[in-house]
Amino acid sequence: MRNKNEILLALVLAGCFFTSGCTAAKADATVVEEKPNIVTGTVECKEVYIRAKIPGYLTNIPVDEGQEISKGDLLFSSDQRDILVKQTQATGTLNAAKAVMEKAQANVSLLETEYAKYQELYELEAVAEDTMDKLKTQLDAAKLDVQAATSQYQAAQGVISEVNLNLSQTAQYAPCNGTVTMVSSSVGELVGSGTTIVTLTDYDDRWINANVDEYEVGKLTIGQTVPLTSKTYPDTIFHGKIVNVSKNPDFAIKKSTNELNDQDVVTYKVKIALSGEDDIMLYPGMLVGVNLDEVGEAQ
């Protein structure tokens, strides 16, 4: 019986030793293993909203959603008839103002010639001083007429320039290469000034916006390279470059959750440009992991 008790005690001690060793090993493994310092960013890209500058009926929208376009391609145009009527009226006003101005200038030239002749006679005392005063008054008045006519002509030029500008803005062209991601109106629709007609997205101009807390943002500088990962392509490492570190803090994203009066953590927005060397497309809105432990040197 005694031998059995001794054997049982030995087995218990061995089991405790084995369990203790495993627990210690796990504890050591826990201490050694460190989680990578990864923050989540969002893919964004350049979007251009092409709006109607002149109110009117849409007459042509030669693009469709998903269509690839080049800079300078026509996106839409609107009815020009009202503006063409205004152009005709403004042209007539401009021509009339020009004729009045030229007539006033001719009158000044005539009076100046006449005044010069009378000036010679006046020096010979062949013309009375009152006559010279009248001629001088007429000449001064004629010059004022020229100034007034010139002002009217310049105003008419401004009106015709405005009409021509409005006429040119009835057609809107692509300001850059890109993809038509939305067409918000249809041909025949009456739109007002400022209405968005076409949304153009430039997928070549993409970047990551990541919120980095105040403990890490001080380690980042413009020009540093950053490895990026995406759940969509788990086996691919993307390449990014820090192009801006905001100096203005965002609202506190991480709040204190204990009763020790810990302070909120302030975050700063970091903009990371995507490299054009990556063949795989990251679409706007995708979440990307930014590994702050593997930030490279500034280039």
C-alpha cells in the first residue's frame, strides 16, 4: 500500500512539473511575440465633378458610365439658341457704339484742325478772343463726347465678351484622362447653373488616407516609403510613399474606457501616394493595412 501511495505521489508531482513547464513556455512565447504596428487606411482617388455653367436644355451627352475618356473629349453640351440671340443683340449694340465713338473722334479731329487755323489768325489779331473761346469750348465738349462714346463702346465690348464666354461654356470637355463613373442627367433635361452632369474619376491618381495616433506620427516624414497590404489581395505587397502629414489633429478616435482618467488619443491624417508600378488595382473605398514598423527611408 505504501508503495502504491509513493507511486501515485510521484505521478502527481510529474504532472505538475509538466504543466508548469508548458505554462512557462506559453508565457515566454507570449512575451516574445509582438503584434505588428499596423494602422488601417482607406483608398481614395481623384474625382472631378463636371457641372453645367449655363442653365439650359441638354442637347448632347456623348459619354456613358464606365467609358474611358481622354483630356479634351466632349462630355456634354446644352442648347445655344438663347445665347445666340443675345450674341446678335450684343453685336448690334457694339457696332452702334463703335460708330458713335468714331463719329465723336472725327468731330474732334475736325475741331482741332479748325482751332489750329483760327489760332494762326488770332496771333495775327485777325480773330476776336471770343471766337477762340467758343472754339475752345466746342473742342473740349467734343473731347468729352469721345470719352463718353469710348466708355459705351468698351461696355459693349464687355457684354459681347461675356456672351461669347457663355456660348463657349455650353459645351464642357474633360479636364483630364479618366473614367466616367456617373452620368446624372439625360438629353432634353433642363438643368440649372452648377448642376453636376458627369462625374469623372482618375484611377491613376490614387492615395491612402490613414489616421495615425500622436505616438507614431512624429516618426513619419514626407518621402518615406511604406509597405501596404490589402485583404482583397493578401499575397501582394503594395508600395506607397508618404506625401503629406497633416499638422491639424482629427477628432479623438480612441476614447478612454477605464476609470483612471486616461487622456484621449489624438490622430493625424497621413496621405500615402500609391506607386504606379503596382499592376493590381486598389479601388476607392478599399481598406489597406499600413505597416508602420517597416517604414523606409525618405527618398
